[in-house]
Amino acid sequence: MITFKDVSYQYDEKTPPVLESMDLRIPEGQYVALIGPNGCGKTTLIKHLNALLIPSRGEVLINGMNTRETSCHRDIRCQVGMVFQNPDHQIVGMSVEEDVAFGLENLAVPSREIYPLVREALSRVGMEGFEKRAPFTLSGGEKRLASIAGVLIMNPRYLVLDEPTAYLDPTGRRRILRMIRQLHQEGMGIIHVTHDIGEVADADRIIVMERGAIIMDGTPPEVCAFLMSRDNPGLEAPIMAALMAKLKESGWDLPTNIISVEDAHKEIHSCLTQLTRDNGFLRIHHK
Ligand SMILES: Nc1ncnc2c1ncn2[C@@H]1O[C@H](COP(=O)(O)OP(=O)(O)OP(=O)(O)O)[C@@H](O)[C@H]1O
Ligand SMILES: [Mg+2]
């Protein structure tokens, strides 16, 4: 369990707090998405999950370990794997192989045990054959995938990803999203920061932040309904929900709290099927 108890955080005393009186509980194995406009504090919040930042007030507990206890930091960082927003910040090795191996080398695991695991971690993210490449020669998307491999190799209980699909083409994005889903199904807790609610329709829960506070915490359909019900500076209503709302305005009998293309397709398809049955003149071609 990850627990935030009344957490506030201030980068310096002259500026207002970036996080304010935040309470939060994330059970192990849950898939949590975190959304909110630029600068609302998402990255600041998740840096508290592996003790990169320590609260100015309040406490953060990771499976009972308080991030204030320096002696717990190593264990906390083994349990909470962090993939940063900017993959350049995560590069430490002279080759991709060294880079991915870094965490295990720090734990003094012998090299002969590490390198098969490096290959396995790279193949998990579709980066086989990149072992000897210098990290600075990788594209943005490849750097991101290599940094995810470097975290997966540690076998964490929670995987925290800060905008993991930034820089990626549609294939790379799908690969990452599939991998996140797979890891979640295998029991890993996921904390996924994103600006695109469409990519977290599968999350157990979506948390919406605004100016350092949680303003909504619910299931994807609940959060979708919330976003549709108000003007959201910096946060667009989910595009599929907006489409459904427009169709509804034109008389279609559709729900509006839809986030993913797949669900929108299902609803529109069943609505058209119903119309065909009622009117008998529309033709729908099934694949
Ligand atoms: N090291 C720092 N020193 C001072 N202020 C900072 C520092 N890092 C972040 N901030 C400020 O804290 C606020 C929250 O930043 P944060 O990076 O957590 O936002 P975010 O929600 O992750 O935004 P984005 O969606 O753009 O990544 C911003 O106003 C930012 O300018
Ligand atoms: Mg950020």
C-alpha cells in the first residue's frame, strides 16, 4: 500500500506549496492513472513515491516504510520503479547494456547473472540487439524504452511512469500501453501519468489533479462524466465522450461516459444495429 497522509510540498519557502494537504491510498496491484494540466504537480507527487522528494509536511509510506527514514530508501527504490518524464535524466551507462544493468550492479549482483536479465528486459520492451549502442545515439522513443527496461530489470512492485508515451510513434505507444496492461495483469501496481485520458481507459482508477490538489478520484467512466460536466482549463474532455455527446445531441441513443475508441465503436455499432432492427432499411456490414 502507498499512503500519503496530509502531504504538502514546497520547493522553496518563497513560493507557494506545489502539493497541498494531500491524502491518498494506492493498494498494491492497482492501476492508477494521474492526469491534470501542466504544472499542477503530477511529477512532484510521483517523486514522493520513491523518496526523491520528502514532504515538507505530512508523511508518505510505501508498504509501511516512511520516506523520511533514509535507511529505507534503498528498499523503497527497489519496490517502486520510476520511469522519468525526460528519458535523458535516466541515462547513466556508456552503453544500453550498462545502462539497463545499472540498478542490479548497484545491488552488487554478479555480472554473469545480470547480462541474461538485461537481454530479457530489453526484449520485453522490443529493444533486442541494442545492447552495445551508446545511449546518446538512441532516438527519444528508444531512450524511453531502454529506461523502462532498466526499471523492469529490478522487478519492482509498483511501476511509476511519467508520460511514458511521449516521443513515441503510434506503434511504440501501443507497445508501451500493451506492456503496462500486461504488467498490471501480472499483479504489478501501476501509476501512470498522462495528458491523454484515452490511453488509460483500462485503469482501475483515474486521479485528476489541479493546482496541487486532487479534485477527482474515480473509475474511468466516473472521471469521464466529471470532465464532461465542467469547463476544464488545461484538460480536455475525452475526445470519444465529446463525440458521443455530439451524436446524442443529434438524436442518437448513446451513453456519454465513453473513453476508448473500442468502447465508442461498440456503442455506435449496437445503436446502428438497433436502428436496423427498428427501421429495417439500414445495412450494416459485419467483418
Ligand atoms: N525544482 C523545482 N524548483 C522549483 N519549482 C519547481 C521545481 N520543479 C517543479 N517546480 C514547479 O512546481 C510546479 C509543479 O511542477 P510539476 O513538474 O510537478 O508539474 P506537472 O504536473 O508534472 O506538469 P507537466 O504536465 O508539465 O509535466 C510547477 O509550477 C513547477 O514550475
Ligand atoms: Mg510532469
